[in-house]
Amino acid sequence: MLHGGHLLSVLIFFPAVGALALLLLRGDDHKFIRIIALIVSLAEFLFSLLMIRAVPVGAAGYHLEEYLKWINQPPIHYHLGVDGISLFLMILTTFLTPISILASWKSIEHRVKEFFVMLLMLEVGVVGVFLSLDLFLFFLFWEVMLIPMAFLIGIWGHERRVYAAVKFVLYTMAGSILMLVGIIWLYNATGTFDLPTIQTLLHTPASQGGLELAPRTEMLLFLAFFLAFAIKVPLFPLHTWLPDAHVEAPTAGSVMLAGVLLKMGTYGMIRFCLPLFPEASRRAAGWVAVLAIIGIIYGALVAMVQPNLKKLVAYSSVSHLGFVVLGIFAFHNISMQGAVYQMLAHGISTGALFLLVGMLYDRRHTFEISEYGGLATPMPKLAAFFLFVALSSLGLPMLNGFVGEYLVLLGTYQRHWGWATWAALGVILSACYLLWSYQRVFFGEITREKNRTLPDASAREKWILATVAVVTLWMGIGSTFITKRTAAAAQDVIDQVEPQRPYEAAAPNIVAPNVLTTDGATTRAKQIPSSAATKVALTERLGTR
Amino acid sequence: MPKYPMLEYLWIVPLLPLLGSAVNGIFGAKWPNKIINWVAIGSTGLSFLGALEAVREFFESGRVLFRKEFFTWIATGNFRAGFDLQMDQLTVVMVLVVTGVGWLIHIYATGYMAHEGGYYRFFSYLNLFMFFMLILVLAANYVLLFVGWEGVGLSSYLLIGFYFLRKSAADAGKKAFIVNRIGDFGFMLGMFLLFKTFGTLDFVQLFAKADPWPADAMGHLGTFTIACLLLFMGACGKSAQLPLYVWLPDAMEGPTPVSALIHAATMVTAGVYVVARSHMLFSRAPTAMLAVAIVGCATAFFAATIGLVQTDIKKVLAYSTVSQLGYMFLACGVGAFSAGIFHLMTHAFFKALLFLAAGSVIHAMGGEQDMLRMGGLSKKIRWTYVTMLTATLAIAGFPPFAGFFSKDSILLSAFQNEYGGRNVGYVLYGFGLVTALLTAFYMFRLIFLTFHGKQRYDEHHVHVHESPNNMLAPLMILALLSIVGGWLAAPAFLPGGTDYFAKFLQPVFSPIYRSAEFRVLEPLSVSAEAEAHSLELWLAGIAVVVALAGTVVAYWLYRKRPGKPDGLAKSMKPAYTTLLNKYYVDELYAAAIVKPLLWISTNVLWKGADVAGIDGAVNGIAEGATALGDGVRHAQSGNTRSYAVWVVVGALVVIAVIFFWPFGGKAVVGMVH
């Protein structure tokens, strides 16, 4: 196991150092800039892989913590930590960044230096979000991340880029303002911004020095956080910024947006909404689930009829992220694990879909499906990769999408069979929109003469796609490598929001008929994810219990 | 060296075709056909040999069930899905059919596809199919079975759409996948319900836990009934039963070897296999059993009627497949699982043969599939004719061909069915018998139209030629199997009969007799046994008569009075056109489901709710804010006196709030302090 130091800080700010180095370079040597950016992001990725060893299998709580005083009054700490869930989201980020850089190798021709600086700064913000354990610090990274993304869309985007960038920023800001209010409220009530501390206080009875929220207050706070996250996910009906942002963003922007930025929303729900406001989460769960299910079906149906390929993929994200939200709010450990897995799988396969759409755009400069048709003849390799990725996206077993989707539905079914049944319709619809669009783009005779001479995947593109394909396959077969590391963290979250039912504990214990009615009684104690760093502060505050 | 090496490394059997698929798929583009053949036939042939060896070891070990966990694929909480394989007698039948028939069809395909583009792609897909199909039949839990289940769906999609330049082919592939997904929706929910109830999806554990449970009462929607109906929904999709059969006739867009392997012999029988595999559950769900029997019987009859009037040789066979699959479900639904599996096996022989022979005809005719443009081929392609006639005799149910025994035992079981009362059994039997009549008729219609009578093609354009040996050899082997295969299940009282097959599957299906409370089977007394035998003989006799009748009618209509069928079609025009257009089911689905869904998605959801509704509101707020800002802007006049007025007004408002606002006063004062 790795110990302490400032590994996480290095992880967060290393890309910033790289960005700074890029700024010092001359702007006209594009190749050199690209290579430096790639090296920086690859080093970051390899470094992040090392962190896997720091999170032992089965160990709950945060690891590699850093806890430094940053601002005295109000007391804001520079508090970082990683657990099973944030670990893999962070790796997803560091994986997709070099992929995005490679994808932009040829397609970004002007302001090359600034582009890669923005991409690396985006990585700083996102990794920071996943590793922050102080609400203020979290909020800071959350906002910091907006700026490079807005520039990526606004400067290097397509025709309506400014509209899309402004819409993206305003939408997100509207949510984060509310979250800021919630954060400040919590600070006023507890005197701290530290997440584990606040969490412990909220789970401690008032008689022992904890903070008990009135149901109405808790619900308002829950909503303040939830709205910010729901916009980011995006949950129906807060999703309309997404298609615009995706269609206008450059390929790298779309990959990062779909791959990791959306996950910040679902991550926030797991990290903040459920543990901090369990009662409100339970009360809201039904409503959230309905919105998630609407999102699954609605997103898929709207995706099905899009004439624009990139918009189609964007709407499919609404559908897929619906599964994640549903899995989170079903409060079942299997569905929670599935939700986490679906976040990762969606990052890979939808990221790959955007890569492929971008490659088509590089060749024909259009996203209109009707402009394509019969592409399998001039570009069989690209067609094969596209099919592979589409299959992973529609949840074919042995590819990554299946594991997450299946676990979400399986877990949700254990609690609410009706939800799972409605959501499972998404399984049919995803096949409809993906295979139909695939057919219109790749099958049939060539309908546009221009398409006849399009080049097949170049060596660079093949490397990108092969890498993604290998990860897709590996995640589909070797899922336990990830799930056994996310299990403890996911279980922690579930324990705080809903006690485990005895017959679902470790092993099923139904051996004879009619023992199914043992419901209710709790067997597991609530466990707050342990933070070594804040333990001292907490014992001071609560006394030794 | 382990004692039973092939069983211990059972994963090799499915893995070999996967390797073949990968090798051909990645490197095959630049290889000559010969190397591709070696890889494709070699990998499936080795897989067949491996399966044979594994089967031998299985029998040698004398176990009821061999089971091995290879690695854990998904695990979380109390859920575990492993890459676990198992082998029992049911698996033995399936594995041998899949690898054996699959291998023969691979050989045939090297001849049939020799001049097609995308040769490597074809064999890569075909091997991929073998991999998934073997996973399906070897899987030891529902989740791994589902891997194979979806995987064969994918291979089917790829192979149906093999000629992807044709829109109809691409459409058919997509349709197959999506309709199967509709079934899979039910299949998944069935798995979820089983997991919720029993906490496992592993066959051994699940069935052990299900064993002590009483059966759901007839007509009662208990857990077993719902779970079984959901699983059966998946089976309906995969095995093309009503109302999800629509994809299979379209699937004939694929190359003919694909139709033989996937859409006749193996994949489409996966639904039957799943029902048989889940017999521990189904036998506790009499309502579900009745549903299976009724759907199977209805499909058998319904598809056979459509088959009467089709003129495309492959379409006739496709509807025939749907119909025969219905028979298999009928068998399962009346509790005769081993009869269903036996029909699955014999059907794999003679239907694969029919398709391959049809492929040979099409090959000979240079791609022509319309039987109205054939005729008189029997002398020109002698071997094709002989083998196809053998298969026709088998499917029509003439003794001693394979189909006679299997169909006969199904009809007998239907006759004796007790789910939902005796009368239901008689109705099922009645429809089954009529279907047998129709089967004999449309099959001999096919034979007479294709091979007899005047030739109706232009000899200057079509050079009829017999197929090469690598296509004929599989035909002959399958013809042999279609003749002798049936004797495996010949009833014991016939000379040479041993009733071997049912005894063979006894270890798998016997629990049904042990624990199914609603149907206690007591050993028959000697006189009762004799009575049963005489009943069996009577029914067999009736079936043969019916098959003969169908043949004679076909002979009379298509040989003696060649003008008669057209006259009949004219005099019964509405019925004829309805059948010709397949009861307009595709049109109905398009009008009732597909088009409304697309219209609503486009106009209501996307352009209505999304663009006009939600985004309209968002942009409205933005415009409102702009307008507001624009209005307030005018306050910034730069005029000192107007500012002074604003200060005074503001102060007055604050004072008013502090003194008169019922709630906010203190807060505002607090803020000031």
C-alpha cells in the first residue's frame, strides 16, 4: 500500500504544470506542442494507475488523504482523499484525456497551444472534483472545470458554438449557485466545510453534539445539491443544454463532456446527496426514479429520430445516465455497484462513439445521417469499430455496457420491480436507435459520390480505437477487478441511506419455502466512511463517546 | 494430467471457434480461401472432436452432472455470475448437434460461398456463432446462458445482413435483433424475478432451491408462473413463436448455409432448450405450461398455413421451421420435454438438410429462388433431389424416417395432456394433426414444383449443374441421419425399438415425475401398458394416413392437374391473398407500433416537448432576463439627481420592510447589524 505524502496533489496539479509548460512554448510548433501534451497526459494516466494499489480491496473509507489548513477564517481545509468510487472515475478521466489529445491531433489547426492548455486544465478541474473532500474545495474545482470546457466549446466548436457555450455555462451555474447556498448553509450550521466531519455530525444525534435537520430543511438542502447535480447528469427535464453542447463541441470536448463531466453529477449524488441527506433522499427517491425512467425511455425515443448523428449520441447519453441515476436511487447495493460501473462503461463507450462520429466529421464535415450511407464499403475497419462500440453501448454481454446495465436493473428489481420493468424497455430501444443509425450510415449502397473515396481509419485512429476496444472488452469480461474495489465504498453509501435487509446480506439464506417474509429488521450498523484526517477534529468536537 | 482432461478443460470446446473467428476476422482479408477454410473448418472440427471426447469422458465418469467454475465474471453483493460450464445428458444432445451439424454446414459453406465476396468475413461470423451457441448450451447459469443467447443474436444479425449492400438484408438483420431484444426484455425480467426469489441464477443451486416448493396452482399467477412466462417470452423471440416470429422469414435474406445452421438447426431451437433446461420451474407452473403448449400449437398451425402458398423455396422452409418449432414447444408444454428435445434433434438433421439441398438447388439455378421458375430438376441434379426427398419424407412424418418418431411422440403426448383438462389435450392434438397434414402438403408441393413437371426456366440463361462434392457430402451425411436418427427414440414395442432417447434423458427430466404434485405418474400395470401401446399404434397409424393424404393432395394438385392450384387461388381469392401476404402481420405491426412510435418520438417528444417545451422555456427565461436587464439599464442614466431619487426610494422601501413586513423585519435588521 502506498502511503500518504502528496500523491493526490501531484495527481491533480501535474497537468497544470504541463499546461504551464505549454504556455511557455512558442505557439507555432504544433507538433511539439501536441507531443508534450500527450506525454504529460500519458504520464498522468500511468501515475493514476498506481493509485489502484492505494485502495485495498474491501477497505472502506478514504485513502491517501491530505489534510492541510488552507484558509483560517472561515476554516477551509485542503482535504483530499480517494476511495473505490472516485478512484476509477479519476482513472477514467486520466484515460480519456490522452485519448482526446490524440483525437485532436489533426482536427485542431488553429490556436493549438491554447487548445491543449485548456484540455489539461479541464483535467485538473475534473480530477480535483473527484478527489476533494472539502465542500469548498469541491465547489472550487467544480467551477474551475467550467471555464476550460466553455472555452473548448466556444472557441473550437462548430457554427453555433457561442450559443452552446453560454447555454452550458448558464445552465450549470444556475445549479451550482443553489449548491453554493447549500454549502454555506451547512457551514453556518456546523462551522466547517469538511465533508467527513459534516457527514458524521449529520449522522450523530443532537444529544451527542451532532446536527439533526428538520425534514423540511433537509429536503431543501437535498434539493439545493441535487439540482446542481441533476443538471450536470443531465436528468430529464434539465437536459436540453446537452445536445447543443455536444453538437457544437469539438470531438475532444464531446469525449470529455460525455466521458467524465456528466459523471460529476452522478458522483455528486453518490458522494453528497445520499450520505448527507439520507432521509430526504429516501423521500425523493420515487420522484427521482420516475424522472430517471422517463429519461431512459424519452432519451432513447428522441435519439431514435435524430437526423443528426452527434445529437443522437448525445440523447443516448440522457438515456444511459438515466440508468445510473435509477441505480443510485434504488438504494440497493447491487444497483449502486451497477450505477458506478455504468458510469465507467458509459464513459468509455459513449466517449468512443463521439470519437467515431468525430472521425466521420473530419472526413465529411457534417453530422447529418442522410449525408452518409454505405460507408462500410470504403471504410470497413471504421465500420467494424463503430459496430463494436455500438454493441457495447447497447449492452451486449461480454462488453462493458452490459455489466452496469444488468446490475442496475437486477438491483433495482430487488427493491422495485415496477421501476426495473419500465427501465428495461431501454434495453430494447437502445438496440433500435443504435442499429438503425448504424444501418443508415454504413449499410446499403453508397448514396453520395463524395463518400466513395473516403479513406479508412488511419494508423493513429486505429491505435485510438483499438485501445478503447480492448478496454471495452476487458471491462466486459474482467468486471470483478473494478467491482471488488468499488464494493466497500458503494456499500458504505447504501448503509447510510438505507439499512441492509437481512436476507440480502452476504449470502442468500432461502432454503425452504415461505421464509421470504423476514423483512425489515436492521442488522448492519451505519458506517460513515472513515477519514483518518478528520478523526482528531471530530473527537475534539464530539468528545470521546 | 487430470483423469478427464477434456471435461476439466471444457472451455476449449467453445474457445476454438472463437479463435477461428478472431484469426479469420483479423487476418483473413488478405488470405486465399484455402487458408480461411482450414481455419474455419479446422477450428469447428476440433471443437466437434473435443465435444465428442468430453461426452465420452462424461459417460465414463458415470456422473449425472459435470460442472466446473472457470472464473468469476460478475460479482457484487450476493450476486455472482461465473463463467461456469456444465454437462449433462441434455447438454450432450445439444453440444453434439451444434458442433456436428455446425461442422457439416461449415464444409458445405466452403463450396456454396466459394465465389462470394467477403469470404473471410462470412466464416469469421459463422465461427463466432458457433462460439456463442456453445456457450449457450454449456452454460451452468442463466447469466452465462444469456451471454450465448445475446451472442447468437448478434451473429444472426451479422449473417442475415451479410449482403449489407441490399437494403432488405440490412433491414432483416436489424429486425431480427430488435425483435429478439423484445423477447430478451422478458427473459431479463424473468432472471431478475428468479434471483429475487431464490437468490441465485446458478442452475444447480436454483433448481435445488426450487425443488421443495409446491407448484403454483393452475390458473394462479404465482412466482413460478410469472417467471416461466417471462422466460418463455424470451424463448418466443429467439425461437420465432407467435407473436414474435416475424423476424425469421425475413432472415432468409442471409446466405443459405446461415439459414440452415442458425435459422433452422441450432439457434432458433435455443428457446426450446431454455424451456427444457428450466423444466424444474416450468413443471411447477401449469398455467405457464399450458401457455407454452397453446402458443406452440397455434404457431405450428399458423405458420404451416402461410407455408401453403409461398413460392420462394426458402420462405416455404422458413415458415416450416416456425411451424416445427411450434411442435417442439407443444411437446414441452405438455410435459414431454424429451420428445421436444428429440424433435429438436431430428429437425436439426432434416431441416438443415432441406435448407442445404435448397441451397444446392439455388446454386444450380444460378441464384433463382422462385419455385414457379423451376420444375423438372430431378434428373439434372440427381443427388440433390434424392437427399431432399429423404428430408421431405422425414419432415412429413413417414416411417421409418426420423420425423415420424419424433412427431409421433409429440402428438401422443399432446393427446394425453392433462394440463387444463383432457379436452385441451384433444384440441392440441387435433391442431397438431392438421398441421401434420399441411406439412406433408406444402413439402410435397415444394418437391413437385421444384423437381417435377415441365421446366419453367429458360435453358439458355440457366445452366443447371450439380453441386461440387464438398456440398454433396454434407447432404448425404444428413440424409443418412434423417433416415436412421429416428430409431433412437423408437418405442420399445416396435421391432428394433428401444425407446433409448427418453431413457437417455431420464436423469435430466426425471425430477418432474418425482415432485410435480399435480401429475402423479404411477407405474402402469401390464394391461394398461398394452392399452397404451395400442393407443400409440392407433395414433401412429392416423398420423401416417394424414401424411399420406397431404402427399396425395399435393400430387393431385401439382402433378395431375397443374392448372388447378391457380383456379383454387382465384375461387378463394380473399383467403389466398391473406395467406400470401402472411396475414398482414408485418403491415399490422408497422401501422400499430413502428409508425406511431416514430411519429410520436419526432413530433411530440422531440420537436414538441424537447425543442418547443423545455428548451423554449429555457430560452424564454434567458430572453426575459435580457429584456429585464434592458429595462433596468435605463435607470443608469448618469444623472446625479435621478440617483438621489433612487437612494431615497430605496431607503423608504427598506424602512417600510423593517416596520411592516411580518416575517422579514428582524432578518433585515439582523443583516444590517
